Amino acid sequence: MFIYYGIAALIIILDQWTKWLVIKNMELGERIPVLEPYLGWLSHRNRGAAWGMLEGQMWLFGIITVGVIIAILYYFHKHAKGQPLLQLGLMVLLGGAVGNFIDRMLRGEVVDFVDVLIPVINYDFPIFNVADAALTIGVVIMIIFVFYDEKQQKKKVS
């Protein structure tokens, strides 16, 4: 069980470290090419939720995030025992949620910096950070778990 908390802690540490590097070493709006034209680091701040929605509603995000963290911990301890994929998904979600929560509470905004461009379709993906990536990966793991669990339940019935 502690290894899963370690995964969440690693995500939080990596998230906060990368954001600190951006704050200390880049001007707001500065872009450093990494793999042109597809990838770059772009110092950006987000005062809203995903893609800047509900900008300035920090109190709302605080309440929602605390509720999500409590729900993740409750579900982890009450329903995920003996299910490593579910445990992993929940702790990856926890790491992402806490990473962005720290930004919102300490800075009043979230530091984003990963800038992805998909030139084939001329799409500039919304700028994100390690916590955002962890949230997305956590959701994907949870979806995989749901399909896997459903398949296992059908095997038990037949």
C-alpha cells in the first residue's frame, strides 16, 4: 500500500519541481523549443480549471479538490484493496490533484508549461503540466480498470 502513496508523492514532487524550474528560469510567456515544431516549454499561468474554464474561482476549485482527495483516499482504503490497477489509478489521480491544489493554494494560479503543437491538423493543444498529465493518465488507468474488472466479473458468472 505504501508504494502507491510513494507514486503519488513522486508525482507531486516532480510536478512542483518542474513548476519551480519554470518560475525561476523563465519569463512569463517565454517559450523554449524542445522538439520543434511539436514540443516546447512555455511559461504560462492558469487561474481557472482545465483550459482556463471558470477563471478566478479558486474557492470553488479548493472545495472540489478537497472533496476529490477525500473521495480518492476513501475509495483507495475501502474498495481498492487487492486491486493493484485500481490502486495505481487512484494514486496517480491523487498526485495530480494535490499537485495543482498546491499551486492554487500557494500561488492563486496553476503553473503550466508543456506546449504541444500538432501541425498535421494545425492544432495547438492547451498548455499543461505534470499534474495535468498525471490526472489524464490516472483517468485512462481507471477506464482500463473498469473494462478489465467488467471482463473478470463476466468470467466469474460463466
